Amino acid sequence: MSEVAKEIWRNIWSGDLNKIFQLIQDYVPFSDNFQHPILHENAHQSGNNPDKDSITKEMSDRFKKQNELFRYLWLHPKFKFMLYNDDYRDRYGYTAMQRLRIMYQFYCEDLKTFVKENICKDIEKVECIQNEYGVYTFKNTEHFGILYSKKDVIGNSTSTFNI
């Protein structure tokens, strides 16, 4: 695990985009081999409604930053081929897109719209089925697109997926 990846991960909750923007240049794809990799953790921490009446100003500010960080990370070129990647999974075995699909149901409308317009237009067509133990399975995953592997991303030097 790289120190850069650890530092990015540590700044997800606070939504410190400035800090992450400085670090992302040195981030190496797949170096965040954590129980909850960067995109998975970011999907989990994002999506709260910053305009909800029952929250404090501090919570609203943090939610805004977390949602902006979500937009930045999920569209960043270094993560492009890691969104739905067989080698980029969390401790539960979910790809980043599967984790996003699980969390999507709880997102505010603004972030749902962003996801549909920029990440997966048919995300709602992917069925997210939870069993009695809280484990999710998915149907219609073809709407996520191609399931990549680490080899596709950092394979030989002629690969179009090299970063």
C-alpha cells in the first residue's frame, strides 16, 4: 500500500479536495489495496443531501465537499478503468460500481442525477438484491459496461488503457 493512497483515503471523510488534488498526481492505480479502496469508500461517504433541514451548517459544508470530491474522483482518468474492474474490489468482493449501486439508493437527487449523466446512465436498471444477511447480488450488470482487469489497465506498454 502506498502512502499517497493512504493519505487520499484519510481525506475522503472530510472531503478535502485541495489535499487530494495535490496527491492524485502521485497516486498509482491499484495501490489502495485496502478493505475499502478509495472509490468504494468515497461512494460510501458521499450522497448526503447538504440542504436537508435537520443538519448543522458544519454537516452541510462537509456533505457539499464530499459530493464534490465524489464528482472529482469518479471522473478522474486514473480511476476510469477501475470503476468496474475485477481486480479492484472491497473486502466484500464488490467492484466500485457495485458499491456505487448499493449506495446509490440512498443518494440525494443531485448526486443521483450526476451518476446517471456522467457515470452510468442505466444504473437503475442494475438490480441490487439484498439477502437476509445483508449481502448483495446484482442482475443486469451489463449496464455497468465492460468488466476490466488490472491487466487491462497496467498491461503491456501498447495497451490503450495505460495510465
